[in-house]
Amino acid sequence: MKDSIQVSKENYLKAILEAEAEGRQVIPSVLANWLEVSAPAVTMALKRLRRDGFVRVGDDGIVRLTEAGRKTAYSTAVRHHLVERMLTEIFGMEWHQIHEEAERLEHAVSPAFEAKLKEKLGDGACPHGNAILPENPAERRKRGETRLSEAPSGQQYTVVSLEERDPELLEFLHETGIEPGGSLRVSSQNYDQTSSIELEKGNSILGRVASEAVWLRPEEQELSGMAAGNLKSRKR
């Protein structure tokens, strides 16, 4: 459990924005879980955020961002995204080591430095394969992506992205051999909600929490997409 002093206004607002982007209804218990703080700490933080005009809490208990809160949250998410890319693309840090570092550094990035990072790095996904904000799972499924926990067995997949909120989980996935852009085969989805997978470094069994954090795309889909792209190029 983190000290509430360690969790800034920006952390709360960013967590609300990210949860909304994933299509979740944001209630205090979600924030307590995501930010690893106590329920009383969340209550106090929301009271301050309401007072300062950053959030509204409806009669249904759902926390919603105001326009000012959304602007602040998005700015923090952009800085986090840029810092993660900077740590990997410029300084060579490993993808599984950068999330917490970016959580600390995102609050120290000035507008001038942010502009330089954008100029240097351009557009692109973060080292975990994610855009600035998480995408709604329904939209991802429309594109043919699926969580490892839901992936049909007997198929080969490319790892599209990893949910990055839990640094310990990222370290575990790295040690297991799962990484963005990597390949794996789902052997079976098991009765106890575990997933058996085959990797280059060997077979493994993932629990529900880990398998839900991994987004996949069937490799057949990738190959057919590449073939279609090549066909379009030839027609031109």
C-alpha cells in the first residue's frame, strides 16, 4: 500500500482517464485498486479534486472528469508516454523496467522539454505496445485482437501489447518470455482459468491476472493483412 502523499492529483486524474478509455465505470474502489492506496485516501483525494473542479461524483457513485480534469489527465498521460519512449529509445532501458520510472518522471517534464521529446521521438506506441491512452476492449476485438485469456487454443499469435499498470506483472511476463512483438502459441485454456502457452524459451502456464494483461493478434491475420497491402502496392 502506498502512502497517499506519494499519489499526486495527476496520478488520480490519469487513472480516471485511463479507466474511462478502457470503458470502465470509475468508482472509488477501482481507484484504490489501481493506485494501491486505501479507501479513506481515495475519499480524501476525491474530496479535494471535487473542490478544485477536476472531478464530479454522481449520485450513482461514478467518478467523472470535468473539462479541466480531462485536460490535466491527458497532459499527464502524454508526458508518461513520452518518458517511457525516451527511456527505451534514447537511453536503452528495457521495456519491463520503465513504467515506475516514468510514473516518477512524468511530473517533472516541463512544456519545453515535452515539445523537444515530441520533436525527437515523433509518433509511435510505447515500449509496451500501447497508445497514449488505453483502447476500449470492444474496439480492439473489432480489429481482431484478443486477450490471451480469451484466445482460442491451437493457434499462433503475435503479442500486440501488455497492460502496464503492475510493474511486478511486467517483470513476470518478461521472465516468462512474453514481450511486445513476440510470438506465442496457445496450447489450451484450462478449467481453472489458467492458459497453457508455448514460447521460444519453453512452455508455461499463466494465471488469469497475467493472461488478461496480454493482448494478441492471430499471426494468420497479420500475414493476410500484409498480403493485402502488397496487392494494393502492386495495383498502384
